[in-house]
Amino acid sequence: MLDKIPDTEEMTALVGQSLYDIWHKLCTLIDEKYEMECMWNKGGKAWTYEYKYRRGGKTLCALYARENCIGFMIILGKDERLKFDTDRNNYSKEVQKIYDETKTYHDGKWLMFEPTDTTLFGDFVKLLEIKRKPNRK
């Protein structure tokens, strides 16, 4: 856990205004579809902050922030990878490439995206729906 949750000013100073806008839009998109617990953490070695969406002890996804960069991570387990593989042609080439280049671990594929605009948001929504059906209308 963090001692102090970063506010809008701190996040904007860290990632820049345009990426903060993308971060905010992505959070809004997730918040509109899912009612989740949200937790701020330190981002480990590679990131300054982690913002994780969880419910019932299971992580849906996490957003990451560091200087001039944001990340969106979703972990697909075995059954979820089968669902992706079945539907892969309905994802953008960029998402397919990241999926194919991501190492598969015993607990799944840890897909990390570094969005610079909203073009992949439709794919992000589909990936989230593989993990969990939206619980908000």
C-alpha cells in the first residue's frame, strides 16, 4: 500500500497531461462496467504506481504509471487464453502481437500494454470481459 494516494496534479506531473487523460478515460471505462475494489500500490522496479482492480480476492486488471508512460496489464489464465485464441481474429494486430510475444507462465500470460491513445480500448473491454462479465449496467 502507498502512504499517500497520488492526486490528479501528481499523476499529471508524472505521466503528462495527454497520458493522464488516457489513464482517466480508461479508469472511467472500467468503472462504468465493473464495480470493483480499487487499490493503489507502489509499482515495483519498473513503475512508480500500480492501481489494481480487484473483487473477491481476484484481480481483474491493473494500471501502472511511471514518468511519461502508463501501462494496462491483464493476466489471462489457461481457460481465458483459450477464449482469446478462439476469438483472436476479432482483436487488433497490435493486441495479437503483444499476446503472441508475451511469455506464458504457470499462472498465465501477463499482457502489458502501454497505451498512448484510446484506439485499443475496444480490445481492452473484450479482454476484460474474458476475465469477468461486467457487473454494472
